[in-house]
Amino acid sequence: MLEKTPFFSAVIPVYNKDPHVARAIRSVLAQTFEDFELLLINDASTDNSLAEMQKFSDPRIRILHRDIPGPGGYAARNLGIREARAEWVAFLDADDE
């Protein structure tokens, strides 16, 4: 069975944003438009960020991993673009909502 392609992919690069990332995720999931996927890019965080991301079980969420953090998050964003299933991509920083 083929999965439906989402209208857009939201990409959140995450590097050591343990205190903030859950709020950012909740803000995306709270949108009234629901035809999206949410890509969380664990950019080699050394804090509890991954555990915070894993608390969410929404089927629209995918967690991707990088072994070495990229300065400024560009490498994590690029990974999100490569893995996005949608034609449209939106970015959100892990400490925003």
C-alpha cells in the first residue's frame, strides 16, 4: 500500500534544545491544517533532546539522525530536504513555535 504524499514537510533541526523542542513540536501538531509530515533532525545532540522528541507518537513524525552536528543547522536542514516526501518544505527552529 502506498502512503499518501503530504502537502508539505515541516523540518525542525535539533541540536541540544531539550528545554524547547517539545514546545516547537506541539506548535506544529496543533495546526488546523493536518496534511503534513514533521521531520525532526537530531543533529548529534548531547543533551536530552532525542528523548524529548521520542515522547511524541504522531504517525506524521519521523526522527532522522546525524552523527556530527553541522554549524548553524544547515546540514540538518539539508538532510530534511533530502528526506522530505512533500514538494513543499517549511523550516522551524527547535526553540520557536
